Amino acid sequence: MGLYTAAALLPEHPQAGAWRKTGWQWMNHCFQQQIAADGTYIQHSLNYHRLMLQLALWARCIARSQEQLLPPQSQERLGAATMWLLERLDARSGRVPNLGHNDGAYILPLAAGGFADYRPTAQAASRAFLG
């Protein structure tokens, strides 16, 4: 994500083309290899699952600004990951079970509901990856 973002933010840099290509390739490789077909994420943690979806949402925003679409295989895995999260989400409170490591990572707060509220990420991911 770092390389892909840097390429988008610094398009005049002499290495921007290489960063874009390498970042895009590895980012999609990771989405396709680190998310199982059933939507589970390689790091068995609901907090890291949300973090991955937040990075994917950022990736999608950058891609759209570059007039790119995520490949169907990445979109499919991210849709499955979104469904996996939704199946564990308490819609009333926005909370999920505290499964796996939880170091407080929360890079893209999409609402003022607080760290424990997974609904903003789930809603944004649903819209982006499930339509």
C-alpha cells in the first residue's frame, strides 16, 4: 500500500511508475493470498481483519483516483472478508468478539463511535466490496 500510495501522491517522482506497478502487484497478491475463499484473514484477529479491510478501502480509493479497478479476484476475496466480518458483528452495538491479537490498531476511523464500533468499517466495506 505504501508504494502504491506514494506513486499516486508523487506522480512526478522518477520512481513513481515502478512504485505503482510493484505496489499494485503486491497489494493484489496479498489480498488474494492472505484472505481465504471463506473470508478468513491470515492473521486470526478480528481487529487485524478490520485493519486489512481499512487498508483495502484506502487501496480502492487510491485505485479509483488512478482510474483503476481492483481485479475481480481481489474484489471477490474482499467481499468474502466483508461477509465474514458482518457475520460476527452485533448490529446494535457495533461490537465483535475479541478474537486474536488486539493491539488497538485503528488507522481509518470512519465515524466518532469509537474503537469498539466496527459498523463504520463494515458499512464502508459492504458498499465497496459487496455493492
